[in-house]
Amino acid sequence: MAQSQLKQGAVVDGFRLESLVHKGGMARLWRVSRDGEPMPLIMKVPILGEGEDPAAIVGFEMEQMILPRLSGPHVPKFITAGDFARQPYIVMELIEAPSLLKRLPELPLPYEEVSEIGVKIAAALHAIHRQHVIHLDIKPSNVIIRPDGAAALIDFGLAHHDQLPDLMQEEFRVPYGTAPYMAPEQLLGIRRDPRSDQFALGVLLYFFSTGVRPFGESESMRGMRRRLWRDPHPPRRLRENYPPALQEIVLRCLEIEPAWRYPTAAQLAFDLGNQDQVKLTERLRRDSLGTVLKRRFNTDHVRASSKRGIARQLASAPIVAIAVDLAEVSAEVHDALREAAERTLTTMPSARLACINVLKQGMVALDTTLDEQGRNKHVERLVALEHWAEPLKLSGDRVSYHVLEAVDPAEAILAYAREIPSIRSSSARARIRCCASCSAACPPRSPPRRSAL
């Protein structure tokens, strides 16, 4: 069913669209129902119109991969997903409670309530971290407190899974996240450290308890990069009655170096719930000018600290990259490419396949995102790549699909090989094969049209 036909009352794969709950910048949320299903359901549908950010599609792919692998009360229950070839969507449990975004007009909240909220979110973070997932976009709108009191985390479009391809990192050269909540290491492109979620929670706790965001509202990269060397004002400088133990916890979450934060979210939850046991240091001032200057001219300390983090990228296997020309190439060429890929994957059982195609961009002219039939070009290429790889019969964790944008496809292939994370690793290696014609096929995209920071 075409996306333009998704209207109230329409039926998609047995799900009836009851009402439009929300229309965001990247997706629409529909309340849906299905015969015999008592659970309230919601359907998430990506927006694929002209001029839409390609990151919206990649983020939706990530969520389609990650959400089915999560379970427990701290995430919405996954029901099913629709294929890009027909109608992309995710159907999941509708948690009938407002997000923490609704609490913003009430800020600052009582300290005890802030601590209770923090315990619940930290418990939820610990639960998803144990399932190999780092959320990377913790903020009030992505946290719902269930009626039974448990915190549920939503929107995994920017998340990282240690055992799945990280499409966001492989396809984009800019960090993605919500500016006020991004950890310093995220700004440096590091997405594998679960302590990044602690940093975001620290921002939320600071904001909810003082009414002020610790790093302001800046969304420029220059403004955000200040948190690589500048720590926030201690909360007790803003509110004299601020509990010293809560300040210690919040400032530990907001440490610039991940190694100085809590080792796990479970330990953070324990301190929030047992503040009488927190060791006090009475931090009443920001770090000294000397410390700030050392950080200012040496950001490698953040990278090194994240490398020593508790999360390890378990999927550090080699990547076999295949640049596929989806234009006028003979069936013999495609068969030869698939045969080469199959042979290589057989000799490297731990490897995965990255199927790549490039949307060639004009040097000057403004390119459109829809074709003459009104279909999203990016999605059409994704579907074609999936069809191309079907004969290989690879499981979902062994193949990924990448539609990238570049003026020079050949240079794009080389840039992709240089930048892809596993290829940068000293223990990983990559083999790139290409069709005879590279005019319409190869890797990485130029920076997206607009940042999701």
C-alpha cells in the first residue's frame, strides 16, 4: 500500500488505522487495532516524501532490527514489521501513559521525585545494556513511566546493538542525537559505550532538578563541542538546598571521561536509591582553568576512555563489501558477483556482507528524492539490493544494505572502505568487489541534508 493511502480506517496487513497519534519529523504514529488482539497497539510509519533526510530511513532500519531483539517491561513489546518492498512499518505495544516530556512545565521537580525517576530510568538502561543495546538518545520524550511504575524506553532509531551492523555509523560521517543530551564521546563518533546513556540521564536529572540544562540549548557543533573540555556548574551553585548526595551522583554521570562515570547503570540506580551511602566531595566549583585547557587541546582522553569501556563491539568480524550496479548490467555480471561473495563468505564464516549502491548526485543541480512515479529513490534502491542478495540466503545478522549518495561513485567506494568502523580496526579486514560499471553503484554518502542533532 502506498504511503499516501495511509488514512484513518485503512487496513494494512490486518491492522486497522484508528487515529493519527503523532506526526514527527521522521515518522507518523498511528493507533491501530487487529481482530483478536486485546493489547493496545501503535504503528510507526517512516516519512519518505520529497526532501526527507536519508537518516530517517536508516534509523528506521535500525529500529526494525533492534526492537524485535529486546524484551521485558522496559521496552514496548514488538508485534511485527512491514517490508520496504510494500509498506515499511513497525507495530508495537502502545504504552498508555505520557512521556516525561509532559513534565517540563512543572520543572524543577522535588528532589525526591527526581531521584525516583532516575532509579527507574537507570534500571531500564541496565536492562537494555544487558541485551547488548545502547540507546544513545535518552531524553524526556523517549521515556515513559508505565502505570505500574517501571520506566519504558522508546525510539531505538539511533541505538547501537553490539551484535548487529551499526548502519548509522557506517553510512554517516556526522554524529546523530539530541544536542543537549549527547555525551562527549558521541560528538567524536563513538557509539559503542553504554556510559553515553548515563551521561544523557545525568543531563535529564540535572534539568529536572534545577530547571536548567547543564550545557545550555546550543545545537551548533561548535557549541556542543565545549562539553569535551568544560564541565557544568555544580547544581548547588544554582540551588543552595540541592542535596549534596544527588549532586555527587549527577556530576559523576556528567563526567567528560566515560571512565569516571559509573561502571554500570545498575550501580547508578543503587546510589540514587541509597543516597545516604554516597561519598561526598562537596564539589562547589567547576574544574580549574588548567584542567580545562589540558582537555581543550587534547580530546584523545575521551576516545581512550571509551575504548576501555565495558561494552565491546562483539560483531568485530570482517566485512565483505559488494558495490552493486542496479542499472543496465547483465545477469552474468550479477551472478559472478554473488558467486564471488558466496565463496568469500564461505571461507570467512564470521564475516558479513555489506551490499552497497550509490545514488549519483549532480555537481550543481538540486537532486530530488522521488522518482517520476513519486516513489522514494532511496527506498527503491534498498528493495532492489535486498532482491539482489536473496539468492545468497543469508540471515539478517550477516547482511546489510547501504544506499549512499555521492557525486563521484568511485571515490565514494574508497571513502567507505576507509571509514567503515570494522575496516579501521586492526583486527578486521575488508574485501571490496565491484561491478564492471561503477556509474551508479558504490559507497558512502555525503553529510545528510540536515543534521538530526
